[in-house]
Amino acid sequence: MKNVIVTGATSGIGFAVCEALLSSNHKVIGIGRSAESCEKARRSLLEKNANADIIFFSADLMQLEEVKKISSEILEHISMHWNGKLDVLINNAGCVRSRYCTTKEGYEHQFALNHLSSFLLTYYLINPLIKAQGRVVITSSESHKGIKMNWNDLMFTRFYRPLRVYKQSKLANMLFAFGLNDRHSVYGLRAYCVDPGLVNTKIGEKQTYGLVNMVWSLRKKKGVTPDVPANSYLYLVESDNHPEGLYIHKNKPKEYSSYVNRENADRLWKISEKLCSIEFGRFQ
Ligand SMILES: NC(=O)c1ccc[n+]([C@@H]2O[C@H](COP(=O)([O-])OP(=O)(O)OC[C@H]3O[C@@H](n4cnc5c(N)ncnc54)[C@H](OP(=O)(O)O)[C@@H]3O)[C@@H](O)[C@H]2O)c1
């Protein structure tokens, strides 16, 4: 039985991952955007499995202040109920936008939620993860391939191209996982990215309009149901020894972009630290 945190647990892939974990008797903390959606998801999970060990915390994770607040509540729960150990953190929450929107901190939505919130949540939870010799699993995508980071304007303030911004955030997931292994595998921690494939969820229809909304509503129909990629997460949670690979699809390592290397990972790491006003350090 593992102690697992899943972000974006109220719908789509994250919800299916919670279902899979709970049916294998793992203990789960789900994180969702609002108290209402968390309660709805909790009830639905308990309807399917009355003995499920599930608790939800709600936070708008694109607001970094909220990541900080929820982290202290979660750390208290881990210390009181999980013996200070977190086996797996699944950074899965994500969004798509049609136009340039910013958070309270002034950061672009997709960059803030899809990358910075994972970076900061992992920072706050690093000690229980290391105590458990645990794993960090991030939902990336094939769309990380064939692009570079837009270093001169990471948040696309000048010319906002929604799909390019989304792809960059999935590349940032890969660079973060690479950087995490570089710095923390020595302490027994391992990070992975999952390629879930094309999945039939509503991600491209939430807070979007026009072309982005229309393209996704057609494209998603070709996707698999969320329980299909949920198997890869279960595999990464349950494997006894840290599985080989960085980028995982259908329980196997998959080739990833050559842009995912130490130089680029370090560069993004330093920028992310600055944007989050933290110093990750090698071990806190
Ligand atoms: N669908 C695909 O084909 C596909 C392919 C590759 C990668 N992915 C990645 O898979 C992950 C999950 O996406 P999905 O397709 O399962 O879509 P989804 O059903 O929309 O799931 C996204 C989750 O993130 C949550 N979320 C959104 N904004 C949030 C915020 N500000 N604070 C906290 N939580 C927030 C959503 O909450 P609500 O329930 O309240 O909306 C939802 O639980 C994303 O990282 C996405 O980039 C998806």
C-alpha cells in the first residue's frame, strides 16, 4: 500500500488514476481546484469503492500562494497519518488557454499551472518524498517534441500562440523531471514523465473559445478513455524498484526529445526558482 498525491484529481486522467489507485487499496490525497469539485469527486469515488482511503484538498494551483498554503496542510496530514512519508507525487493538473491570461503573481496560466505549480509543490513536499525514497510522476505529452523553450519570452507576452504555449509547458515538465533526477536521485528519489497518449477529456474545452475549443472538441473523440493511461501511473506507483527511463508510455520507456538535456534543464530550474522565490537546494 502506497501513499500517493494526485493533482488534477477531479476529472479526466487524474480522476481515473485515483480510481485505479483506490481499487488497489493505495491511500490517496486528491487535489482539485474548488471545494465543490473535490466533494463531487470524493463522493463519486466512494460510491464506487466505499472503503476507499481518499481525502481531498482544494486549491487553485496556478496561484503560487495557494500552492504554498495547501502544501502546509498536506504536510501536516502526511506527518499525522502517513508517518511523514510520501511514496508518490503525481503532478497531473493542467490547462489549455486560448488567449494570454495571468495569475495573481502575473504569470501566464499554462506556464503557471502546467509547470510552475508542479515545481513548487514538489519543492514543498521533497522531504517526505525523500524519506520514502519516493517518486515524482508528471503528466507530459508527445507534444513536448519538436520545439524549444522560448527563453526570451517564456510566458509569450508578445505573441501568444496557445498550442505553442501548451507544448512548451509539456517540454518544461520533461526538463523538470530531468533536473529532479539530476539533483535528487542521489537521495533515492526518482522522477518520471508519463505520455498518456491522446485521451478523451474536456481539457481543451475549459475556459477556452473559438478555434482552440473547436479543434479539441473534435480531436478528443479520437482519444482513449482516461482509464487507459491510468495503468501507466499504477505501474509507476507499484513497481518495487524504480523503473528505468524518464519518459513512460504504456509501462515502457519511450524516446524523448534531445532538447531534454542538462543544460536546458538547469536553465529552466534556475528561472523556475526565481519565479517561485525559492532555492530548491540539493536536500533541505
Ligand atoms: N487529454 C489528453 O489527451 C492529454 C494528452 C497529454 C497530456 N495531457 C495532460 O494530462 C493532464 C490532465 O489533463 P486531462 O486531459 O485529464 O484534462 P482535465 O480532465 O481537464 O484534467 C485537468 C485537471 O486539472 C485540474 N485543474 C485545472 N485548473 C486547475 C487549477 N487552476 N488548480 C487546480 N487544478 C486545476 C482540473 O480541475 P477541474 O476538474 O476543476 O477542471 C482537472 O482535475 C494535463 O496535464 C494535460 O496537459 C492530456
